[in-house]
Amino acid sequence: MCAGGGALIGLATQGGDSPWYASLDKPSWTPPGWIFGPVWTTLYAAMGAAAWLVSRDGGWSEHRLPLTVFLTQLAVNFAWSPLFFGLRQITWALVDIVVLWVLIMVTIRLFARVKPVAAWLLTPYLAWVSFATALNAAIVARN
């Protein structure tokens, strides 16, 4: 679900190489476009594994809140690309990614109570989203 949904969003909003994106004033520390595919593939795999570990340990009946928060952050994650690339709403994309960051933190805390390894699997995701938030904020400030 994580990887499939991410792939669909990515295909629907391929904008990292668009003339519009190229025209934005971006900081020098903006990563090359080719890096995003492998990074997100890895992160979605880790996210899926984390959710699987929690769901395997009691399912919805025991872990409704952690799994609901996980699915909510996943939906907020999936909204970022259409906001940023599809609608070109970089400020709203920044709002979205800040909300995403908070939801990832809550998910990590909730998953840690169920399966600590599931929480650890989400830490690279939090690190990447922290970087992406700073990048999005820098793009908003420059444009």
C-alpha cells in the first residue's frame, strides 16, 4: 500500500523535471532529481514494514489509534506532490509537510509503544521529511 500509493502519486505528478520546477529559485543544497526515486522507494518499504509489524501484533482491534494515525500521515504524505507539483502551491505544500512532520512524530511515538523496531524503521523517514521541509521552506522564501 505504501509503495503502491507513492508510485501512483509520483506518476501522476511527475514535476521534478518540469520547466516550472526548473524555473524556481532553489538553494544550492537541493538534491539532484534522480535521488528522489530511490530514497522514496526505500522509505516506503520501511514504512510498510513498520505498519505491518504493528498490525501483525494485534491488528486493528488492539492498535486502532497507531494504525489510524499512520494512515492519516500517509494520506498527508500523498497530498504533498499534487500540491507542490500539480497545483504549484508551494506554500500550501509547506503547510502540508509541516503537518506531515508532526504526524510522523506522533506515529513514531505510538508505534514505539507497540513495537519499538517499527518506530525505528520510521526514523529515516522523519529525517528525510525534516530535510524536505527545510527545502520546501527555502523554496517558499526564495520564490
